Amino acid sequence: MSNTSETKTVTVTILDKEYMVTCPEEEHHDLIRSADFLDRKMREIRDGGKIIGSDRIAVMAALNISHELLTRNSESGNIDSSVGQRIKGLEAKIEDALYRSRQLEI
């Protein structure tokens, strides 16, 4: 039996754009939930009307989410290392998807 899990591609939609993200099969549900959460945060920022451009909206959403996470964790102790690693993994996947999306637009 192999110790590595099988990876598959999942399509998520954020601000009406589709992104294909590869992740281990057992993380699909968490990835979809994360994408839905990010989509809601980005829509809140966009609908506020003060920030224009999906890149800027994404950065503001990331800053807001990071702030919420750090504030919550500073009240209850340090961030668990596995949570930190998962956040870094998701950030890398989002950056990769945004990069590929920009390449398709060019």
C-alpha cells in the first residue's frame, strides 16, 4: 500500500471565474469549502464598491482572512503548525491558479 494519496483536479469558482486546482482526493471537500468562503469574502469586498479589480479584491480578502485567523489564534494561543502548513499550501495553490489564469488572459 502506498503512503501517498492520489491527487485529482478540482474546479472551483471564485468571483465567477473558474480555477482548476490539484490536491489530494481527501482534501477536495476542504478545498471547495475554502473556495466558497473566499468567494463570499471577495464578493463582500467587491460589493462594498471601494476596491476595483479582482487582484486587489483577492489581496484584501486574503488580508482580512489572515487578520481574522491571527486574531482568533492569538486569543487562544499559537497557530497549530499543521494549520499553518495547510494555509501555506492553499496560498500556493491559489497563487498558481491566479498565475495560470493570467497566462490564459494574455
